[in-house]
Amino acid sequence: MLRSRILPLLTSALSCTGQVRFTHDEETGNTKRKVNLDDDERWLEAEFDEKLRSPEERYAHERQREIMKSLIKKMRNEHKQHVESTLNARDTQINDLKQQIHAMEKKIQDITQKPPQE
């Protein structure tokens, strides 16, 4: 008798857990980290910090940005010059090798076209 009372409850409970298990968004075994932007209020603090800065702090911040921009521009120019100098050096090496190949081909032609010495 106890079996007849527990069995329907057990089947209904298992069917509910089965539905939850198979309709769950996340895959079994993988736990995803859910980002909750309401809890993370750092962006709001940054907005307030920007507005609460004194004029001196704003000026210093702008100067730092200008310095960083100039450094980045300088680094890009130096990199561009380095690449150009490397390309020029390789081009001169290639031209030298082409001249050597041309000279060797000419020597080979001269050697093969000479009449045999008898």
C-alpha cells in the first residue's frame, strides 16, 4: 500500500526534474559565468570621477593623453622608417645578386661559345 502511494509522487517528481534538466539553457557540466552589470558599478564610479575632477586634474589628464599620442606617433614613424630601411637594404642586396648572376651567365656564355683549343 505504501508502494502505491509513493510511486505516483515519485514519478511526478522525476518528470519535473527531467523537464528542468533537459530544458536548461546551459549544457550539462559547463558552468557559465553570468555577468551582472547591476552589481558591477565601476563604470558609474568612473563617470563620477570624470565629473568630479578639478581643472588641474583635467589638464594633467589631457597632457598625459597628448604625450601618449605623440609617443605612439613617434613609435609608428620609427617603425615605418625601420621597415623602409630594411626594404631598401634588401633591394640593394637583390640588385647586387642580380648583377652577379648576370655576370656569371655572361661568363658561362663566353666559355661555352669559345671554339675548342686544338
